[in-house]
Amino acid sequence: MPTSSHYARPVYVIDGSRTPFLKAQGRPGPFRASDLAVGAGRPLLARQPFPPERLDEVILGCVSSGPDEANIARVVALRLGCGERVPAWTVQRNCASGMQALDSAAKDIAAGRAELVLAGGAEAMSHHPVLLNPRMVGWLADWNRARGLAARVRQLAALRPYHFQLIIGLLRGLTDPVVGLSMGQTAEQLAWRFHVSREAMDGFALESHRRLAQAQQEQRLEEIEPQYDRQGRLYESDNGLRADSDMQQLARLRPVFDRPVGQVTAGNSAQVSDGAALLLLASPEAAERLDLPILGRILDSHWAALDPAQMGLGPVHAMAGLLAASRLSSAEIDYWEINEAFAAQVLACLEAWQDPDYMRQEVGVEAGFEAIPQERLNVDGGAISMGHPVGASGARLVLHLLKTLHQRDARRGLASLCIGGGQGGAMLLEATR
């Protein structure tokens, strides 16, 4: 029997596509966020039996779109040929922006406000801005007000080296402004709290690369759409894979966030990446009317909040709330996706999930859940090996989990992420047969 849903009417996932996730290499990558979303959306819409103008809305998650991409969802919708009359709006929930877009779309469909929605996320982290510091901004304002040669000379004489200190937007955005910790530092705290060793972190990272390499060899990542840049270069797969990595290489990497004694390194953390993932959602009436094949159902979602300094445990809180609302146990979930922001963070979640004290005191659940089998978690790798374009990852998790359920003849899956700022999101999915 199908799993019960908290939605007023079923919400179906019809189809989905994503771009390869491209590792940031220091310079801006070949695609802007809107380019990536269009690159995922065009083939997805092209294989549907209806024109893009039939969509009721487009919802896109993005953490930091460029200055030429204000309300990036609308930019993408127009470039995809949806026409002037299809409304589009952008959501931002940090790392879960793509999942938030799907949640917003699902709620509109369930409430009868929409029948067909294109939703997902995009991010070009390599294009995140480099900013002027406030003192330089102030100097420029004074320069614009200066009149005459003498005033301009005085203003030039006021320039100091500190005026030229730049702000790296990506680094600032990955630091919590309330607790003053970077996301990597919060992972270090979880490693200490749950006694996660460096060896365990590196072993988890190595397994992520091994699983992605196997998935690529077996061509299981069928949701990826190849992309061409303006120079004609082809991008067919996630390019952050290190198939030749080993424990010795990982062990030689120095800690990044807590030098010199920390354990979180570039090798056991998610990669900074560019990418997009889009899904087509439909009501039962739209699916029947247009004779659309159904990939699966979004059954429910849950959002939770916790101490920002412990943000990596967000999946525990969100998944626990979702399973409790659905009256399901761990054993009734066939496959799991937990975003690999950091190996330490995922391993800490697995420990907390079974810790009755943590679940009772922090989550409000009387006992821990059954262990999540690692052979059923992130079976084709995750953000450590394929990358984590923050606006897109939530949509990627949902799309790939539905693909996994079909490929492995399974029924039910749960996707979850931690969210900077101290939140967690989770989505319960069911494959159709």
C-alpha cells in the first residue's frame, strides 16, 4: 500500500535533470547560476508532452545569484521559454534552498493553487562576489562628492592600504554571523562532541569517492545532462571525483578550520562547486490529463532548528520529526540521503540518531532510532566526492534518491540536509510502480 501523506492531495514528481557538478578552481567557472539552471531545465522540458507555457510557476532555490540574476527564477523561466505569464520566484534557505523550492511547490500543488510546477535549485559558487570593505565604500562616496581638483587631490591623499582589503563573499557567507563560527568549525565541534576520529572521517570521504566512481562506471547517474560552455568544451560528469585517492593521501592533508590540532580537512569536506538540479512536479489531475509518467511522490517534509554552533546535527532533528509525523521507523526507510557537508557532520548525525540521551534532551524524542545502515546511505557518493553547490544540493538529493529507489526496486526514501544558521530539512519520498 502507498504510504499515507500529510498533503491534501498527492504531489507527484514527473521527471528531473541536473547538470554535472563542477568543482571551483579559483577562477569563476564557465557557467553562471542561471546558465546552469537553464542547462538542466531545457532538456527536461523538451521531453515533456506540453509546452513550457503550461507551467503554473517556476520556483528556484539559490543562495547568492549574480547582480544580473535578480529573482533568478524569473530569469531562468523566461530563458526556458515559459513566457511572460508564468510567474517565478526565488527562495533562500542556505544549503537547503533547493529542497525549500520543492517543498514550496509541493504545498502549492497540494493546496490546489498549482497543477504543474518546475522547481529546484542552482548555484555558481565560483562566481560568488569579491566585495569592497566598508571603508573603501565610504571613500568612494566621498570621492563622488569631491568637487574640483584640490578636493580630489585631498581625497586621493586619504587613501590607505586598508582601503584595498577585499572581502571574499564566499568565506563570509560560510561563517555564521551569530555564533561567529565557520561551517567547518561547527563540524570540528561535532567531531569532538561525538568522538569522531580523523581516520573515520577520511575513511568516510574515501568511501564517498569510491561509490561515486562506481556509479559513474555503471552509468547510474542518468539524471545528469551534459553541458557545453561557450568555447565548446564538454562537461559530462561531476569533475571533483578523486578516484585514485587513498587513506595515505587523505592523512597528509592539514586541517583547514582549526589549525594545527583540528581534524576537518579539504579532503573530508564537501567541495565548493557550481551546479543545478530541477524537477517537474504535478498534481494527479495534471498527470492524468497529460498522460505523464510518474517517477514518485513527495509524501511530506519537515524543518527543524537548533543551536547554530551545532548546525551539522540538523538532519537528526528534521528526520526525527518527519518519521514521528509519519509514524515510521528507521527500518521502514529503504534508502537514505544525508548531504555530506562534512564527513564529521554525517558521522556525528549517525551517532546522535542512536543516542537516547541526545534524542531525549535535544530532539524531544524518548528514545533513539535504529541505526541507519551505511550500505543504504548515500549509495552513490555525496557532496564530498561530487560537490555541494549550496542552492542546488537539496534538489539533487531528492532527484537522485527517487532514481535510486527505482534502480534498486525499493519503495521509500528519506533525504535530509544540515543548514547553516542551525536548521535541518528532510523530505520523505515514495517511488511509484
